[in-house]
Amino acid sequence: MSGSSSKAMPCAWLAQASQMVDAALDALMPGGGAAPQALHAAMRYSVFPGGKRLRPALAVAAWEAVCRLGMVSGVSPDGPHALAIRVGAAVELVHCYSLIHDDLPCMDDDDFRRGRPSCHRAYGEAVALLAGDALLTLAFESLARPEFVEAVGARQACLLVGELAGAAGSLGMAGGQALELAISEQSWPGRLGEAAEAVQAMESMKTGCLFEAAARMGGIVGGASQPEMDELSRFARQFGLAFQIRDDMEDAESQDVESGRITAVSVWGLEGARDRFDTSIVAAKRHADHFGEAGSKLRDLLDLISFA
């Protein structure tokens, strides 16, 4: 539900993965002219053009970290990464739904997203709400389509659905958003410890859970062992925390100090937030290093969100 770093892609595979995810999303979604036209146009408006597709990229990086095929330099739609691209596209649909709902007046009330009017500003609140609902539903439909279930196996398909549902629900993104609303309604002067604990819980649910789902879903289609799945989870938690802290730091200059919004920066200050960011990056790198050379793409993603 947050933005993304403005840093350039560190290597070609990320750009390739982004293109392949866009192609997968395009194939999964109805055309913008399909009836009801306004709904499908709003869905596509919110998905294309996307950001850096970090969550699908994490699925690809996790797949490669655990697969038994060795390192693969490129990413192609028909190559060995194809299943990771497909699960990454499902994660991205959930992410895009969350952005639409996050921008609504009843939530963060943002008029712009990625440099243009947010979905509810372009299509109206009712259509935007439905577009978010439809993208969320499409994410799960995509994991239940017969050709995908046949490719991954029925048990793995069920595991993938469970991972994504858990990340999106009341113990994941939706719960994190609810925590953010509750936090914003409270007064925190003199309660730094409580505020810090609340922020950490909120950000781990609102942002971190979907990153963790992406990594675990890549691990599932890559045939990860249980210890490997645990290591991917640890990496993704630290990656998600670092990502959100960086996002809070980048937003700090434009935040209204009277808005009541509690973030890593408002709780710890810029220096304190930077210290926690650095700690998370170091921890995430340690977990990526567990996979040796096969974890190179995980380390690329850390480079992407790290400060120059």
C-alpha cells in the first residue's frame, strides 16, 4: 500500500521481469473495452503503467534462490521463470487493488498516484471501489485457472492461494490498514515506546506481509524445502521493513506534521529511521547470503532500495 523507491534498476533482469509481469497481467485482465467498460478501463488504468513491480520481482528472485536449475541470467515468458512470473502477477493484482482503496477519501484521501489522478479521481469513487474489488478477485481467479493448477499441481495451487489470502486479509494488509486508521486517531505525546511498537506492527502487516507472500510463493513454485521457506520469509520481512522505512523517509519532507500520521520518521526521526533501515538491510543481506550465488537476485533487490 505504499510507494516505491525512485532508484534506477540495478540490472537487466529486473526490467525483463517487469516486462514479463506486464504481459502476464495484460493476458489475465479483460480488455478496457469489454463491458462494463468503465470498470475494466479503471482496472487497467490502475495496473498500467505500473511501478517497478518489486513484489513480482521478489517472487522471481525467491524462485531462483531455491530452484535446482542453477542461475538463469535472463527472464523470458516461456522460460523457467514462467510460473514465478505468474504468481508474481497475482501478487501485483492484490497490490494494485490495495493502492486504489488506499487512495479513497475514506482512507488516505490521495488525489494522485504515480504522477496522475488516482483511480477515484479519474473514474469516481463507486467505480474505483469496484475496480479494487475486481482486481483482488482476479488475483485468486488467476491462481485457480485450470492451466495454472495443472502446471503447478493442485496441492501447490492451494498453498499459493493460502499464502496470498493470508497476506491480504485481517492479519495482513487489511489489518495493517485498520491499525493505521486506529493509530492516526490517537494522541502519542510522551508515549514513544507505544508509538514505535504500533508503527512496527502496522508496517509489518500493511507492507511486509505482501512482500513475504511474494517470496514464499516464489519459493513454492521453485520447490523450496521448509528451511528454505523459512529463510525466504526472514529475508522478506526485513526487506519489507526496510522498504517501508525508506518510503517514510522519502515522504518525510511532504508530510503535514499536523496530519496525525504516524510513521517511522515521526516516531524515530530521520536519523533513527535511517539506523533501523540500515539494520534491516544488513539482516536481509544475511538471509540472502544463505542461498549463496543463487541468492544474487535477492541481493539485487536490496541494492535497488538501498541509499546511494
